[in-house]
Amino acid sequence: MNASVHLLEETLPGTVHLQVSVPEDHPSVPVLGAERAGTGTVVDDAGLIVTVNYVVLGARQAIVTTIDGRKHRADVVAHDFATGVAVLRAEGPEWAALPIRPADDVVVGEDVFIAASVGDEGRRVASGGVTAMTAFEANWEYALDPAIFASAMNPGLGGGPLVDVQGRVLGVISLNLNEIGRFSLAIPIACFRDHRDELLKFGRRQGRASRAWLGFFCYTLREHVVVAGLVPGAPADVAGLIPGDILLGVDRRRIATRRELYEDLWSRPAGSSVSLEFYRKDEVRTIEVSSVDVEDFFA
């Protein structure tokens, strides 16, 4: 770890452990489970905490544990499904907040480190550098542009801060990407910083146009999009798609990649009917799917 001891002493008190229990009937439970744990980053001395959305999805509260072992309750106050950040507000006395990088000036090659919870007051740290600032897409109808890629491997639970050498938060750690050699993916802190007031007022990005969501997992294979899984009860599941279906087109327009599919879906408002052409058991079929707003589905 190249970060100085002083820098770590300043940073680690601004991280918390999150323990979350989600009702068993919440639609996220089949995929994410009912009992979850993560890392949070304190970004305001009044107790505002930023984390990654999948940690607290479906929960109204979390138990927050500081590095000195104190436990507090925190309310989940905002979700941004498009970027993947979530915000909590914790009770208790004044908090040790980490400063946020004020500008979007992250550069490839700059030194960074990750601080992560490993349970209650336990913390681990890993250092590395920014390897890329580029678009990222995932198999659950999610894309982020730009995303921050770092060579530091997340040493604990997701949701912790990606920090620069001045102790400022650059991003929120979302995923480990060891299989593609970039190690960690961070959501830029601008996704919270630039929309803080809106998130706290409405609990969501109210000003962003709604977009169609179907609720499936998919990947690109040989210029086709293959359904890998479905969110139980989501529109794609209700309409009758199954894992292994090969998507050929949307409304008679050929789709060759997952990104093309996402862009087509997101050009439509939530509630739009989507006609999917797909291949199953030696037969080309067509199905109508009534899209929804993902935030409403998981509310």
C-alpha cells in the first residue's frame, strides 16, 4: 500500500460497514439475497452516506458500524438505478466525512486506493492506479459512461470509496473485474455530487426521463444477444422469455449487440410495448413485452 499512514488515518474513519436485511418478498431477493453487507462512504458530517445501489436495494434502513465499533441506524433515502449509486442518512452525532473531488478531472495513470469494510469495524485497503475512463456495460440492462477502471483490487465489500492521494473521493466501488484485467470498476462520484439536491429531495433522479426496462440478463455472442436469465416477475419473465432465447431484433430492427439492444430500449419511455423477435428451438418467434420503470418495479 503506497498511501501514507497519515492519509489512511484521515480516510478510514470516513468509511462504514453496512448491514442490511431485505424483506423476503422483495423482487431483488432471488438475485441478491435478503441479508447483505457492504461498505459506505460518509460524504457529509450530518451523516450522509453513499454506497452502491445493490447493497441496499429493497431496504428502508441499514445498520451502520463505524471504524471504532459504534453502531447507528441509517435510512435509505435515494436510489439512482441508471448509475448505481444509493444514499443513506445516518442518525447520531457529527460524522467524519470524506471530501469529494470537486471536478471531473480524473486522469489515467493517477494513483488511487480503495478502502473497504470486511465486517463491522474491520477495514482493508488496496492501492493501484486509474487504468481507464471509458464506457462500461453489464448484463443486467446497465451501462455507465464514463466509468472509472482501476488496477487496485477491491479488498472487501462493495460500495466503498475510490480515493486519490489527497484523500478525496473519486468514485464508489461497484464491481471486481479481475477476469478482464482491470480489477475494479468505480461509479464516478459526480453521479452523486452533481445531483445531490435532486436525489435528496425526490429520492431519485426525478429530472431524468423514464426509460423502458424488461428485467433480463443477457450477453452478446456471434452478433446475437442471448438471454442468460430473468428477474422473477419482471416484464420479460411475465411475457414468456426464457434463458437461452436468442434475440434477433426489436420492432423488426435487427439487433447484433447488447449495447444496441440497450440503446433501443432506453430510447423508449417506461410503459412502452416492445416487440422482440427471437430464436428458440429451431423457430423464429415474436413476443410483445410491456416495459416498466425499473425504479417503480423495485420500489
